[in-house]
Amino acid sequence: MPVNTTSNRKRRISAVAILGLAASVAATGTGLAATTPSSAVRATAATAAAAPARSFQGTLPAPTGPYAAGEEVIHLTDASRPDPWVPSSGPRQLAVTMVYPAVPGTGTPAPYMTLGEAAGIVQRQNLPASSGVTPQTLSSVTTHAFDGARPQRGKYPLVVLSPAYEDPRITLTSLATDLASHGYVVALVGDTYEDSGETLANGQTPPCAICGDPARIDSIPASRALDVSFLIDQLTHGHTAWRLAHLIDKHEIGMAGHSLGGAAAATTMIADPRVRAGVNMDGTFHPDPAPGQINRPFLMLGTAANTDWEHPWAALGGYKKWLTVAGADHFSFSDLDLLHEQAGFPTPPLSPERGVAITREYVTAFFDQTLKGIDRPLLDGPSPNNPEVLFRY
């Protein structure tokens, strides 16, 4: 197994650049805050502040399935354990965005995030007003999800999505809305104190407590696994946590994650057999699974630069696929590259639109095949419609 370099490790666990000063993202695949001295950050911010204000109007791609995407944010409290990062705050609290198959033309446009969450991003990245990225413009990114939309009839598999370390849950919104449009209930889990801020039930948006602390990284996937198992309990036992929980087929549950969220997907599968299929999008495993721990379907979808997966691949049992995407960077598998482009920042060789489309298409095909039992030839080998996607195994 190749040795993990520091740069590879950062690319896959520290996605701290959220719209902010993204030139370094295109160059190195890590956030500017992780790679550039503070004096250079201040100089760049000062230069941007002196420039004429630009306009930022973010728009995520519309879902591609036959259903609309309904959305509802729920708040959960796990009274059985204190918050792992700030025990003095009391029991673990979670903000979760539920996205579900809905009737087109119902509901009202959902915001991308709360103003508090958007303010946390702007403050953490020290974004100047001239960038056009403000709490108001960031929270108003068009998501094509609809609050209060009328749900479609029926039961649907549940897919849990886990974001990168230091990234809020909303960075996987484009994937969530597309999965919902293809007949999945999706739970976007906010990891309190692990990113720029998740708005809790009391309206407060606490800042990150563990960002930039590499000593915490190895313990995050196990903590998220506890969060996810608690969430599954709440959604499938008694249907009291969410008014539309009756839409969920509790026998068909999958999980996908980006970066450290991908490691969390693997850790959750080891800990909770109810998760029947998993996806790791360009994340280093923490720790690597041992042979026999994961014998259920697993997809690894990442950049060509990812050299950390040989050992985990050998340990995985059952149906598995390892795909790489030529020209992609670490953020091609989330909303970030697309929003970087729309804010006027540099992007990788792979167009952000293609990154979103490829991620949606292959993750949906994988869950169609493993949770719904629908054969998807897209997963059998290279496709002329997706020449960027290489089948490693």
C-alpha cells in the first residue's frame, strides 16, 4: 500500500475551503486556510476588498429524475450521550435535512442554508463584501428543493449523506435532491461542532470546536457512526422524529459520504448492519476496514490522485466497484467546485457541471442496483457518455 503523504491526507479529510479564496483549491486540492500563511490571506482579502463588488447568484443543477425534491429540516437530541466535542453543551444535538420524492409544483423554494449557517461560512473564510458572497446570497443559492412539498405516495429506500470534515451538510445538496428525484428519501446529517456551523433547534449556530485539530480526525468517523445509528433509530422506530417517516423503507438503507464522510460511511457499515450499501467519495478511510468487516456492497468513487485505497479495496467483501474520475479534484464530488465557479474562482480541469453530473449518475446507479435491485449496466464498465470515468476495478 502506498504511503499516505501529508498533502494526500489533507485533500481527503480537510475540505475547509467553502467558496473562500479558492485559488489554492484549484492548485492543491486543499483549502487556503490550510496552506497559506495568515499574512497572505489578509493581503489577498485586502486586494479583493478594494476591487469592485461582483454579483454572486449561486444555482445548483436541477434534479434529473421524475419526482420533485421536497425538503424539511428536523432537529434531534440524543439524550443517551453528551456531545463528543463539547460535553459541556449537553446531549448530542443534530440538524438533519430530509429530502424526499415530492409532487412537482407543490411547496415553496427552500433556502440553501440558514442565515446563521451562511454567516458562519463567510466569517470563517473572512470573505470580503466585494466577492459578492454574503450570508444573504449564500443562503439564497437555488437548490431546486421545496419546503412543504406534497410527498409522493409509496415507500422509498433511505440514503444517509455525510459531508467532508469541516464542511456543513449543505455541500451535498445537489446529490441529495437528485437522489430524491429518483425515488429515495435522503438524510443530510449536520455534524455539530465539526464545521462552520449547523443551526440547532434553539436557533443558535455554534461554530466549529475541532476544526484544524488533526488529533481528532481518527475519532470522527466512529462519532458519526453513532450519530447515524441514532438517526436511523429515530426515523424507523415509531415514526416520531419526522412527520413523513412513513415514506422510508427501513429494510433498504444506504449511506454515502464525501472525504471524511466517506470514511464515516464505512465505519457506520461496520457498526450497523442495517446500512446495506455504502459509498466513499474520495475519502481516506479512518481506519482501514479489516477483511470480513464489510461484506456488503461498496462503491469507491474518487480522483485519479487517490493512492490510499489499495488496502481497503482488498479488505472489502461482496459487490464492490472502484472508479476514478479524470480531471476531478477533491471538491468535484460536492457542490463546492460549482459554487466556486459561479463565484468567479478557479476550478479543476473537469468542469464542475460534469463533476456534479458524474457523481449523481454513478451514486444513483449504485443505490438503484444495491437497494432497489434494478440492474444498471452503467456500473459494468466504461461508458462512451462518461469518458472521464475510469474503472480501476
